[in-house]
Amino acid sequence: MEKIVGMHEAQTPNGGAATIYEIQQYPSADTSLVSDGAPTGIKRFELADGRPLKLVGRGEYKVEGTDEVFLVQGG
């Protein structure tokens, strides 16, 4: 199961606006928990249009496979 756990307003270096979604992948209910009781899962980032992002620096994301960069405002 996937859940949006955060949304970040961002901009391109040329001033364009975008929203970055922080998505947490949760394992199925029959998957075991880690020692602190929290479920394990993968977190990823993507744009509203579904293009995957890679974190490349503090508040800086790059569209995977391109040189297109997005900066989180205040990041």
C-alpha cells in the first residue's frame, strides 16, 4: 500500500512552480515489523505527473534520467 506522507512546493531554476510528493510504500499486513515496532517500507519522491525524482542535495531533486532540477522552497 502506498500513502502520500508529504507535499513540498518546489520551483525549477527558471522559476516554474511544481509540487513534489513524498510517497511511503508500506508492506502488506502480514509482513513483520522492525525491532522498534514500526513497519518497514520504501520512501520515494515524484512530481504530480508521476515522473520519479531523485534527491541530489538538501532541498534539491532531479527528475530521474534527466538534468531537470527542482528546488524545494526554503530547502
